[in-house]
Amino acid sequence: MIRKTVFLVFYGWLTTTALLAQNGVLVFQSDFGTKDGAVSAMKGVAVGVSPNLRIFDLTHEIPPYNIWEAAYRLLQTAPYYPKGTVFVSVCDPGVGTERKSVVLLTQSGHYFVTPDNGTLTLIAEKLGIRQVREIDEAVNRLRNSSESYTFHGRDVYAYTGARLAAKMITFAQVGRELPAEVTKLPYQRPVLEKGVLKGNIPVLDVQYGNLWTSIPKQLFGQLGTKTGETVRVRIYHQDQLVFDNRLPLVNTFGESKAGENVAYFNSLLNFSVAVNMGNFAEKYNVNSGPDWRVEVEK
């Protein structure tokens, strides 16, 4: 009986470890753009660590210094990558300051290498925190880079992320364990209060100017509004009303005329607003971020 218990405990540990093991996949995100060699330098560091890594780009078009959008793009994409994937996200206006450099291991088994400046806000909420470690730069830093203070994306994050993804270090070897918490940016979380849905406008569908909200379809369903009916939508920026109108709820843009304002559910099944064959954000001069919010009612 004792042997069986020991075996089951060991098997459980082994199974959990396997599920959380790094898988050789490394995903980069930054606000660097691709006009210069910054992104290529980070990839060069990673390939120098291991040419066998599978390296992907999430995006390098995060608006400069926009930590909130970096947080959202991780949320938008990370759940579609397999467990064990290592993400390196560098939107770091505080580079060289006292903000911590960390690696978050989520309950889902994904790793995130980034400054702890709010970038992990949404991922921590969605995927859960298993453990957080501070990067020990004494051992996890590109050789001969100690005099460089402004490119931690290359010298610390790409190097540490590549070593972790390639299994050259374990998660424990990243550095000391921190409390299971991360720096969080404040924003309006989706709620239904007295018949009014309230949510954040986390990001634009930038190619088309559609507004994506944080209100999930499941929560929206509690309003009782059906496709073909209309809802009242109010949009606020820092508590100032900038849009107030009724919009028809559609399944597809083909159910409306060109130029018509519509409400729909985006690919993440969140409530969204658009102009069919137009640009809602430009038409009404609205944007996204933690200081933009929306209210929806019947």
C-alpha cells in the first residue's frame, strides 16, 4: 500500500512536471517595430543560445510605451499556444529603473518573461498564477552586456527566455521566488449592474477601427437581447460621454448596410461595435485602453 501511494505521488509529480515543461517554442512581442535591428538582435541572441528553438512573432507593433496593449495582445494570443511555450514581452518604458524583471508561470503551464510593469495584468487574471520568479541577472544575462542599461529586451529577456525555452535552465534557475502576484493596471471589469452592462474597451481591431470590449457573450446574454434587436451603447473616456446611440445586434456584417453602425460579437466572443465597411474609431474619435469604458443596456 505504501509503495502504491509513493508511486501515485511520484507519478502525479512527474505528470505535472511534464505538462509544465518548456517545449522549445519562443514567442516575441515588443513595441520596437521592425524598422531597425532591435527585433533581429533579440532573435540573434535566442538562436545563439540554441539554433533548435522554434521562434515566432506575436507582434512588434505595440504602440510605443503602451503597456496596456502589450497586456491585451498576450491575452488575445497566448491561450492558443501549447503548454510550455515561453513568451518574451518587451514594452518597457521603465528600462533601467527599479521595476522587477520576472518570469511568470501560469496555472495553464505558459511562461512569460517580461518587466513586471502591468504587462501581466490580464494574463494573470485569465490563466492564473502558479509561480513568479525574479530574473537573477548575475547568471541570466547575455555575456559582456553588463554595461548596457537600455536594452534589457536583448540582454536579459531574450537571453533568459531562450535559455528557458531550450531547457538550458529550469524555472527554478531563473532566480528567487517572489510572492504569487504581479503589478496590475486598473480598469473597468465586465459586470452587469441594475440592467446595465459595464466593461472596458481594451483594444481596437486596428485594421478596421472596430471597438472590442471586455464584455463576454455569456454575460451579454443576461440582458436578454437577441440578434436583430437593438441595444443602447454609451462610450466614455475618463468618465466623459463621447458616444450614445442605439445599435442593431447582428451576427455578420452582411446583415447590415454599408456605413451602418452595428453591434456584434468578435472572434473572442466579446461584445463589439463597428461601422460596416467603415471605421468606427475614426468616425467617432474614440480609442481604447484602461481609461475607455462602455455601457450597454436594452
